[in-house]
Amino acid sequence: MRSITSNRSVGKVIGVVAVIGHLLAAFLYIVFPGLEVPYPALYVFQAAWVIVLALTLWWFRDHPWRAAVLVLVGALLVTAVRIYGEQYLGFHG
């Protein structure tokens, strides 16, 4: 496993996949909350998307695996927060 994580070409592919995945995750951070979340709280989702994008780009070169995991964990967390918020506010879809 150590040889896979230290391989630079595999790391670059993983980094590119992480950036593309992050751009696709914009639906989870911006589009879906925009349809369900009251407007002032929408700024929090947009700020979270910008922070995760900045970290993904920052780690792209030196830590591509960390960038890929960040995208997955971020997508899971934002979905969980959105679902919890729907239940808390009593929205039924």
C-alpha cells in the first residue's frame, strides 16, 4: 500500500479525480441547499464549498489522497447536515 500512495503518477490521477469530484459536489453544497435552506443559512453552505475547494487545491500537489478523502467526507457531512436540518425544521419532501 505504501508504494501506491507514494507513486506520483497515481497521486496525480487521484488529485485530478478529487478536483473533478469536488466540482460535481457543488450540487450538494450549492444547488440542493439552495432549494431547501433559508437564505441566510445558504451562505454557510457556500462558504463550506469554498473552504473545501481551497483545501483540495492546496493539497492537490503534495497530498492528493488527503484531497480525495476530503471531497468524500465533505460530501457526506454536507448531506448529513442538510438531512438533519430538514428533520429539525420539519420539512417533508
